Amino acid sequence: MYEHNLKILKKYHPDLYNILIKDNEKSNINVVFNGNLLKINNLTCFSKYNPEKEAEKLIHKFEEEKSNIKDVVVFGFSNPFVIKKISEKYDTVIYIPDIYAFEEVLKFIDFSEIFKNVKKIVNNKKDIPFKEYEIFTLPVEKKIYENKLEEFYTDDKNYLKVLLVNPIYGGSLPIANYIAKNLNKFNIKLKVINSEIFHECLNYIKNIFSIKKFEINTTNSFLNFISDLILNEIEEFKPDVLFGVAQSPISVKVLNYCQSKGILKIFWFMEDYKLFTYWKEFAPFYDFYFTIQKDEFFNELKKIGVKNYYYLPVAAEPSVHKPLELTEEEKKYYGSTISFVGAGYYNRRMFFRNLIDYDFKIWGSDWEGEVILKDLIQENGRRITPEEYVKIFNASLINLNLHSSTYLPGVDLNGDFVNPRTFEIAATNSIQIVDRRKYLPELFKENEEILVFSDINELKNIINDIIKNPSKYREVAERGYKRVINEHTYEHRIIEIFNKIGFQLEKPSFLDGTPDFYFFKFNSIEEIADYINKKEKINDDEKIFLLMNELKKMYLK
Amino acid sequence: MGYKNLIFSEKPSTFNLQPSALVIQLARFGDILQTIPLLTNLKNRNFKISLLIDEKNFTLCNDLEIIDRVIPLKIGKFLTFLKNKDYKSCYFELYEFIKYLKNENFDFLINLNHSKINFIISELLDIPEKLGFKFSNKKFINYLYSIIGSNRKLNPFNLVDVFNYFIKDFKVIKLHINDKSFLKVDELPEKYIIIHPGAGHLLRVLNSEILTNFINIFLEQYKDFFIILTGSENEKNIGDGILKRINSDKILNFIGKTNYLQLKYLLKKCKLLISTDTGIMHLAASLNCNILALFYASAFPFETGPYTEKALVVTPNLECYPCTEFRHCNTLHCKELINEKVILNCCKVLLNNDKENKRFKNVIIYKPYFDEHGIYLKEKFGQFDKFYNDRLKNRIKGLQILKNV
């Protein structure tokens, strides 16, 4: 049988014949045949009773899913009945994912008719002669050659694998989530290490010991454990890029390992370098270091041997920070003439005492012990979620933004970087007044796109003017909104980061019905299920989404 | 060349000929126990059985010898992803799980829950033959639903038998589980009965006042007996409430203190279990214990009564009974009807084989019995059940439909 197959193969497909007669590497695929049933790795390749009818069914299903089929590439060789029928209808190429297993099959099954019918048989995707084609994956190959199939579907590996290590806590955590969300829009394969789950453990360690040295020992052991987890992910996922942000628990051990494996290391340090000084120990290990401050900080980075450092301000995430239609109840509850959302830093406590005569609501945490502003602090100073503060921005006439300082009583006149709140408020198309910052003018045109103040008198003048003439200032907010959407979103920042490292991000065009289409297009599982339920025919991926929706409905009521 | 005549060379076959069945049972503890006769029927036909369950029931299922493999659906993990809106991880975990099931190449699938979750999982698997809800005996199942939809009181089919009806030529097999595996509980009294006051739904929890009265009378009349209270961790308050009312060292409160294997040991040694429609009631049935089953509110014994003849089943005789779990009820009159006198009387029948013919107003006491089609209930005392004949007619008609299928 094998000789017969080879003879025909040589005549019609000499290229593959030449590959086949070489001493090919043995794969661990097990091919068994018992007279009328072919099994590969114990999977039945075609029906024992009526393989032709089965082939017709499979082809019919394929044709239902695709439209305007011209040329077909059959991925695999396990079902000759299907290949024959397809090659009778369409111009067909067979892609052989495993030469050794194919050779084994040729010992049992006569492929001569197929060899005559098909246009080409290849084992390299580049050799496929069609420009556009539909891929028909045989069921057995779908199970056995999953990785090869994935590579086959992905065009010449035009993607990067990125491992993002989330911070354990802090303001950089939501930013890490926005980064992940935006990375997923591009030709990036992303895996996220959710380090935030360890926050509670670390707090526990902090509180349980009475003697400091034990606390330090245990904390170090715990951080070492996290490092090992990250190393485990690196070994398994094999990323091209390791991506960290401020407070990501990436140790020198991990960084050295990445260095040895040629993995590119990126860090976005979105903290004040004067307050958080751990960058000194870690920055030299990174290939690319992004910061929200420049000038003096750049000098410092240069001094310690960091080569690739870039200024990259934070931004807004328009899927979260957006204009909202609020109900009357929400407007009443979240709204006020002036609002502030943020933690109770020293300068804010001092400065806001000048505003107690206004209709002023203060939202956010860490206001404990505050007496003078007590009546203005909402809900006992509980932490406010992004969804809530977006409602506050939308409901307030004026959103006050004062960058924090732990030692100055008001505006830090030497403050340079711009905080996330600046972009977030602007992205909701709401009126904002922010304290002057050194880097603000290059991001927004002062008083044209954003209102600024340097002291309490200037602030009060602007507030009073807005109260008298709000429509004039709505236009400023509108311009600020446009600027954010056009230039200052996390999507823009991600593109900038990857441009710097020399990788061109592209947005894949997702086909309706694929998992990526749903991840990309919808925000909730209910929306996905609604969309799928309106379809006449659904595929297996879509059934999994429906299953997710049912699990949620049944158990998370 | 015709492909029907493909020429094959010979090679020794290494195929595994034992057919494999995937049984999907994602409901609660008690439902899994009610699946045992079906699983035994499959096992007797040399099936390799894999049971897909909610991970919560893993310990129980691991104890069931007839199952070759227990496959837990890690619902908790999926829910965490869904809560965090991490749809990508949830999707990929489920994808991997479905892939794993697909790769097992099962020959049969039997779906035992009427739930969309089960239907979708079943749809996703390319298994040659699918049975169970949505797939088999559709005429019979439609008939069953027509009864339940129009008047649930008239449903004569126990769930255990309905499961069995999904396969051809089933045999009525009693519930039985491995009684050799248990964890011994030390210092148990020689004679005791178990009361399990809690239930899966608040409507069905035993009335604490009636229970207290019963315990008082029982301990007075059965001086050499102890009472053991059982229940889960979150039912602790029920036991505490009873102990506050009764100060007796003859009550041992095991609520929240036993695991599954210890519970088996307690049941094995007890003289009687008093319970509503619960998992422990089915466990007791599978261990051949005496059972006094108190069915009221939404629980209906013709559907989910104990699958054993060693039991008495008490129900209220009220127009509104059985109700549904979703119904709000201000009176819960059905609970009050099954008072301490009724319970004590049934205890006497079960413990002393007392044949005294007592009647209680608006209460029906049934005795389960087996016939060739499964289990059924007959009235123990008197003839109060005015739906008895109609229900019996439905049973005959249903079995005829089944036979014709």
C-alpha cells in the first residue's frame, strides 16, 4: 500500500515525495488500523459504518459556516472521505502538519485518487498557492495538532507575547487594568499576573508580627514566592516582553532570568520619583523605562546607567471615563457645585478649608480625623470606585483637581507631573479646575482646554465666574474632552510604548463569531449573550459564551 | 476507485471495547444519590461511567464505587472570573474544559438536569448518542411536563425512576452506597434517632416549636433513646434554638460538626432518621435506614420521596400543597398540620412496629412500595388522598407511552 501511494505521490506531488522519502523525525503520534477503522492517538478518524455520509455532513456544516468558498486548504490527512469529496467540489490543497504520521497513514489507506485530485500537498504554509482560501480542519487534527493549528491560523507570528505583572496595590492597579484592556485590542497575546490577590496576605503579614525582623523575613519570603510564581509563568507562557508598572512585584531575580532568556523588559513608573525611590534599585535592569517625570529624573536615571528612558504621562480610559446620562436621582446624589474626588492628603485638608462656604462635596478615602471639613466628606470617606467617580464628575458643575502634597499647605508650585485625574475628568467632558503643573501646558492648552489655578484667590475667581456663566466654561470642557480622546488615552500610550521598542501594533480585524470579536466589541457577558441569541446559527465558541451567561444567571443572582 | 473499497493492510487492534458514558448531574447532593440506580443499570451493562458534577459534591461522588471517574465542574472558579468581568479567562477555562471532555470520546451522554447549563454542555460535545432531558423519551417527558404544568399533585413519577426511564430495559434497583467507608464517631449512645431539622430551602425547614414539643415527649416516652441533631455549618442556629428551649443531656448537637463520612457512620447506627426532603434523607435511604420523611411546602414525595420501603412519608392534605419554592407564604399552615402528635405516632410505627390505626385531620401518611416500574406510595391509614386515583391513571398512561417509545 505504501509503495503504491508513494508511486502516485511522486508523479503528482514530487516536492512532497522528496520530503517523505527522507528520514523524517519520528513524532509521538500513534496510528492504528484494524481493518476498517483508523485511529490516530486513539481518536477515530472516520465513521466505521457510513464514512461517506459522515463526510457529507461535515462538508455541509463547513459550507454553512463559510460563504463564497472558492479554494480550500484541508488541514490534515486523517479522513480521506472528506478530502476526496472536498477536492471534487473545490480547488484543494492538503496541509500536512506531521510528515511522520502521514507516512504511517499511507501504509494503510489508499490515497492515490486524492493525490490525483488535489492541487497541491504542502507541509509549509508558505507553499500554499492560493491567495485567499478557507481552511477546513479535520476533526482529529483539530484535537491533536492544536499548537500547529494555532500557528497556522496566525499569520507569520505577527504578534508579541506580553506578560503583564499587575501591581499588588495602589493607584497603578486600575492603570494596569486599562493597559491590559488596550493591549488586548492589538496583535498582542497577553497574559496578566494578578498580583493584587496577594495584597491581603501582605497586609496580614504586616499586622501579625510584633517584632520587626520577623515581619521583614516573612515579607521577603513572600515576595520570593511571588517571584517564583512569575518565573513559572515566564517558563510556561514564554513571553517576548515582560511589562511592569509601579508597584509590580518584579524582583531582580526575575529580571536577570528575563535577561538570560532574551525577554524584553519594560517598566512604566507612574509615581513621583522623589517620593518612591525604589526605582534606583531596579531601573538599570530594564530595557525600556517609562516615567511621568523628566528633566532631573532623566539625569538621575542616566547616572545609574539606564539607557532607554522616556517620558510618558498617564492618560484616560474612554470606556470607563466617559460622559454619562444620569438619572435625576443620581444627579442629586452625586452632584454639587464643586466636587473633589481623592485621598485626604495634607495639602488638600489645608487648602479645602477655604471652600467650606460653597456647595462642596468631598469624596474618597483617608480623611480620618478631619474636623473642619467633616460635613463635606461623603459617606464617611469610603473608597470610591471608578464607576462612581465618573458619575460624580458628570454630576458636578465644577470638578476640582489638586495634586497631592504631604508637606505643603496648598498648591505645589514646583509640581511637574500631571495626575491621572486630570485626564479622567477631561474624558467625561466635565468642567475641571486643576492646579498649575510644569508639564500640563504640553498636554492641554491652559484656559482653552483646561482651567488652572495657582492659589486660592485665583481658584475662587474662576469658581465664581463659572457659577455665573457656566456655558462659557462648558466649551472649555468640550475642547479638553476632544484633546483627551484624540491624544491622551491609554490606547495612545500603549502605541507609543510599542513604537519605542520597535514593534508595530496593529488592530486585528476580528471576524464576527470569533472569541476575540466578542472580547473586543462587548463590555458584559449579558450583552454578548443578547447578541448571540439574535443569531440564527451559532458556533461552539458562541455556545461557550452562552454557557458563561447561564452560569452567571444561575449562581450569581 | 470507490472509497468504500479502500484497501487496508492488517494491524493488530488495540481498541478499548468498553463503552463509555458521560452522565451530567449538576444538581445537589440528594440528586446525585437519586442517580445511583441509573448508574448501577449502566454499570451492569459494562459501561465505563464518568459523572460530571458540581465540584461541591466531589467527596460524595468519590465515595460512589460505581463511578469510574468523577469530573468536577469548577463552578467557583468560573464565577470568580465572571464576578471580575474577566471574560477572557472564563472563556478559555471553559474552552479547555470542553476540550478535555471532547477528547474523552464518550460513546454516550446522559443529561439528568433540565437546565440550560446542561443543555449547552451537551450541545458542545460531539457524542454519538445523547440521552436524558432534551434528548430522549421526548413523548414521555412532554407528558410528564404536561402533568406538572397543569396540576403537580397528579405527578406520579419519582425522579429516580424518571432517570431510569431514559435508558432501555432498565431494572428497578434500590439505592445503595458503599457502607464500608465511614469515619467512626466515638462515644455514641447505643440507641438514638437522628433529627435533621434544616433543608435546602427555608420554606421546608422543620417548625422549631413542633420539634421541641416532639423531642420533649419522645425523650419522656423512650427513656433509653438519645436524639442527635445533624445539619450543615450554616444551620447551626437551628440547633442552638432547639437547645435553648430544651435542657437535656440526651440531645447531642452535631450540627456543623460532621463530615460526609461521619454522617454515614451516624446514619448506619441510628434507629430512625426524621427529616424533610433533603440530601441526608436520600443518603439514609441508600444506607437502608428507617426514615420518617416530612414533606410539606414545595416538597412532593411522589417526585422526590425516599427511594426505600423502610420509610413513612407524611404530607399535609391541603389545596395549596405542594406549592413552589418561589412562592411567598404567610401562613405555612402545612407545617403546623404535621405536629408533634403526628410525628410521634409515625415514630411508634417505625420503631415499635405499632399497627395502631390513627388518623390525623388534614394529614396523609404514605408507605412507599416498589413495583416493576419503580417506587410508588400508598396511604398507610385511611383514604384521604382524593387525587390518588387520578395520579394512578397518569402513572399507567405514562408507562404506556414509555413502553411504546
